[in-house]
Amino acid sequence: MGQLTGPTNPTTDANWADPQPRKGFFTDTSICIGCKACEVACKEWNHNPRDGDLQLLGSSYDNTGSLGASTWRHVAFIEQDGDRIEQARESGRALVGLGMPAVRSSAAPVDTTPPDTAEFRWLMSSDVCKHCTHAGCLDVCPTGALFRTEFGTVVIQADVCNGCGTCVAGCPFGVVERRDDGTYSTHASRPGQPEAHTEVPNHNVAQKCTLCYDRILEGQTPACAQTCPTTSIKYGDHDDLVAQARQRVGELHAQGMTEARLYGANELDGVGGTGSIFLLLDEPEVYGLPPDPRVPTADLPRMFNRAGIAAVGMLAAAALSFLTGRGTGRRR
Ligand code: SF4
Ligand code: SF4
Ligand code: SF4
């Protein structure tokens, strides 16, 4: 672990001798259609078991609910009425008024008709590990099971993880989870055929998105981005993606969608910015994302300073007590 907070290149910070350009995602939720192809592609490529019995939650067209040990991409479905849409636009206007970065599109005229209705909309968003610049999961892991790759991403080595779960508490986004279910059932493919019970891989160890480390080592695109039919998930060099994302926000603002905003692109935030950045159409909380994520180790220098001051104070008090005690003894 090198620098604990603030802007940095995580790959050079991890002392890679041959760092590669930082890789990441730009997930543009404004063009997600909620098809869940990304969820399925991730499960297929990584041999992750299904979560539950594929029942809808009852609150939306969602059956997984959140990221987890076996769901490394999760597509949220959020239903909004006209009032909520207007509130989102208002809060977006306030951000622009506060000087949030936005790039105006070029001289070409733009269609300023918002592409959604004013009365109703679905927000669909494919969430994933953020591959943080300062990754709480990695910083607190006691075994070194989590490591920073040469692409600046964060990967768990299942054979080194001892299942202690410290990383689960260290992640400010609630992404990483220990896989604690030992078997799963597959439905019978024919009537009368018994269900099969299959051993789940990596039982009892922490699990999360690897940003398809195995694929990007071979120069391939991660499975989720490769399969997304609308290009809502874009993969590439982190700096290029941030530039694309800023331009896209500017285009949406020009179309009247002032609610468009970026999440994770600010390197001055509590995690030094993220490798996975998102274009959202409402406040982060609406998508279940923390509005102000902070890596737990960011406070370590301040805590050490305070502990040092407290230790000096205790030593001074002990010395004073000793000297005072000796003086009292002499008087007796
Ligand atoms: S989002 Fe959580 S699990 Fe992913 S790199 Fe950041 S701290 Fe680790
Ligand atoms: S990058 Fe790979 S591991 Fe991560 S969500 Fe996409 S398909 Fe899954
Ligand atoms: S594959 Fe693309 S369009 Fe489909 S749910 Fe995932 S991000 Fe959305």
C-alpha cells in the first residue's frame, strides 16, 4: 500500500515495474435497456452460480437485488413518476450551478427533445465493483489475497483468501461478499427428473468482479462489456473513458436532461475516484450508491496522530503521578 488518499495512479502506487494503462468501465445508464445480458455473460464466463430461485423481488423487475458473491454485475430497475423526474432535474441543475464539470458538445446542432416521457420512466443501471483508486477491500485484507493488477484493477486470489470477511467491512460500496453457500440446485430439465446438486466453486472465500483479469491479459474485452447490446457498458483506458463520460453528460444537458451526472470520476472524492465510472440520471442514493464513499484507511494518519498525542499525554500523566507520589511519600 502506498498513498492512502487523494489522486494517484494506482498501478505505479502498487510498484508495478511495467505498469499498463489503467483499465476501467464507463457505464452509461442513460442507454441501458435492462436486458441483463451483462449479468448473464458474467455468470457464464466466471462459472458463478445463480442467486436464489429467479423470483422477482416484488418491488421491481429485479430478481437479484444487489451485488454479491455470485452476482458480480447487478442491473437495478428503478421506477420513477413525473414528480421524481422533476426533482432529479432540479438536483442536477443545482450541481451544474455549483460548477460541476460539463463539456459542451461541438458546433453541430443537437436535438434538445428529452428522449423520455415527462410522466414516467425506468432507470436501469448495471452496477459492478468500482476498482477504486484507494480500495478499502485491498487495504484491510490481512492475507494479501487482494492485489492491484498491472492494469490498476483489484482482484481476489481465491486460493489465498482465508474467508475472514475483513474486506467485506472495508468496502464502502458493499460490493465484496463471502460466498458461504456450499451447494446449489439446478432445476430438472425434464419433468420427473431430479434436481442436480452441484458443488459451488470458491466456497467460503470472498468474491467479486475481477474486471475479467483473465480476458484483459489476453487483450480481450470483459465479458459484460462485450455482450452489452447498447454499449451502455464501455471498457477501455480509464482516462479516455472519463473524457467520453464528461462529453456525454454535456450532450444530455444540452438535450434538457440536467439530471445527468457522473459518479466515480472525481479523483478528489473519498476513494480517489474509481476505475468503474457511471453516468447516472438521479442522485446516487436512488441507485443504492453511497453519495460520499470514503476508504476506511484514509483516516489512518489522523488516527495515528491522535493515538500518538494520547500516548504522550498518558506518559506525561504517569510521570507526573510518579513524581507527585514520591513527594507525598517523603512528607509522610
Ligand atoms: S468497490 Fe469495494 S470491492 Fe471494489 S475495489 Fe472498491 S473497495 Fe474493493
Ligand atoms: S468485468 Fe468480468 S468479472 Fe467483472 S462484471 Fe464484467 S464479466 Fe463479470
Ligand atoms: S447488457 Fe447493457 S443494456 Fe443490457 S442490462 Fe446490461 S448494461 Fe443494460
